[in-house]
Amino acid sequence: MTTPLDALRSLHRSLEAGRSGEELRPHWHPSAKIREYPNTIAPQGALRDLDDTLAASERGAGLLASQTYEEVESFELADRAIMRLTWTGVVGAAVGPFAAGQKLVAHIAQFARVEDGQVIELATYDCYEPLAD
């Protein structure tokens, strides 16, 4: 049986492996809702359904050469996973304000609800370290 933390960790491992778009669908419940709270990269935040999330992952994969998720601490309660982690991404090619090779770091708190081994709700609070000028 997949625990909520297992489901969230599996999603992170897939992202680290460079998977995006449809390759991520198995991690998400068909009714998934993902809320990204306002941050440096998304100042208005976002509320996405599954299709929007998969499309956003394709855009992100096009920007990044690599990304890692370092779990700092995590908790589980019933169908919920709560995780504090440090995300590091390396920009693959110069795009907009980002330079090739630029390292991005965010300290993140994620709150997930899991149903049938898939993430059905995710709230993510991404606090980015200052971006290089």
C-alpha cells in the first residue's frame, strides 16, 4: 500500500529524473487540484487542475537542466503528507531573466492529500532565495 509520503516522494523522484507532462499523470489523481501560493517565480500564485499542472511541468522541464528535492522533514497523518524540503534547479538555457547554468533554490512546505495512492490535493509554499542579477 502506498502511503501519502510514499506518493509525494515518488512524485519528487520522477521530477528529479526529468519526467514531465504525461509521464507524471500516474502520480496524480484525475481530480487533482494544485495550489501554488505566490512566490518570486509566480507572483500571483496559481490554482491548477491536472491538465494545467502537466502542461506547467512541460514548461518547467524546458527551462531546467536538472532539479533535486532534498527532504528536510516530513509528517504523515491519515491521508495527508506534510513535507519541508529544499528544491534546487539548474537552468539549462538562457530564458527570460534566467541565465544558462544559474542555480535556483527554494525552501518549500508542501501539504498533500492522497487518494488511491495518487495526489489529489497539493498546496505548495515555495520561498526562493534571492535570484542572481
